[in-house]
Amino acid sequence: MYQIQEGNVKRNAFSLIPYTWFRNQDPNENLCIMLPGLGYNNQRPLFHYATGLCVEQNIDVLHVNYRFAKNDQFKKLPESEQTQWMYKDVKATVEEVLKGTDYKRCFLLSKSIGSIPMAIEWSKRNFIRNAFGIWLTPLLKQDLVYEALLHTELPSLCVIGDQDHHYIEERVTILKKNELLSTVTVPNGDHSLEIKGDITASIDALKMVMECVQTFIVENKQRRAR
């Protein structure tokens, strides 16, 4: 049976990060940390169903519910300082909430702006252990994110729509050459992985994405990453 724990982590006077932790009553070896988009939060379909998939597979889930869009101090900062702020918020939340736990395997799932702190952690590896990456609509226009995916040594899944404003065909083609990275393109998919003006097609796209996520999780939940 799963317990749901909600709380806040205060990193400093200007940064209070809410979180939700779905935790099995029995000790669990697997955890998925979810990093949402700026306006696409952890209650939206991609995260709602990804959370359900994890729970079905006996994987604990930590939602990091940062609120950058509503933080006036954050919005005043230049992009480089915003990048560090995002990473520090995620790192502080993960380290505080998971203090004293002993997860053997970590899935890190991000969407959109969440791919920025994920890309930083992908190189620093401060809090992930034996990690696997799920990158939904990553910000491929950002060199930081693109380079993290291009050179990943950790098994990863990347899903992006070809109508996403961060979709760059040349970069996606190059990413497909990395054998540790499975890259999936959703035809006509936008930045929410939905099909504009077509509800049925959007539902079909969501199903396809969740099938990809499920397959990736099932294949890797008992493996060791590098």
C-alpha cells in the first residue's frame, strides 16, 4: 500500500519548494523523481499517468512541485542564474526529502524546463544513483540539454513532438545515433505532446507516449546503469 506525503522544503528566504512523495509502506528499491514544466505541472496528463505506471511497477515517486513562474525573485534573474536556481531547488528538495532512504535505482523524469536541472544533474551526479532518464519534450534548443542527451552514458528515453517549438530535426537525427538513448518523435505533437485541434489524436499520442515510458521502465527497473 502506498502512502502520500506532502510538504515543503525551504532552501532560502525566497525559495519554498512543495513536494509530493508517493511511498510504499514497505522498503522499495526503485524511485522516480519527476520534474515538471513551467506551466505543465505534475497533475497534468503526462505526469498523472506516468505516476500511475510507476506505482503499478512498485516504484516510489517524488514530485518536485517547484513554482518558478510565480516567483518574482526568480523572474528578475538573468537566464544563467535562473538555471542555477532551478538546479539548487531540485537538489535541495531531493536531498532533504530522501534523507535516510536507500533506493538502489533512480528514474529521473522531466518535461520541458525540468530538463534543465536534469541535464545539470546528468553531469554532476550529486543525488542520482544508478540512474535512468526519461526526457519528455526536452529543451533541445538549449545546448546544455542537447549536450547532456548527446553524450549521455546513462540509459535514456527522449520523447518530443515534431511540432514542438524546441524540436530541431538535425539535432534529433544526431541524437538517434546514441545507442544508450531511445529517441521517439510524436508526429504532429506539440510541446504538450498533443495534436492541435484533434482530441482523439491527442489521446492516441498520450497512449503511445505512456507505452514507451512503460516499456522503458519495465526494461530497466532491475538493471544497473553505468
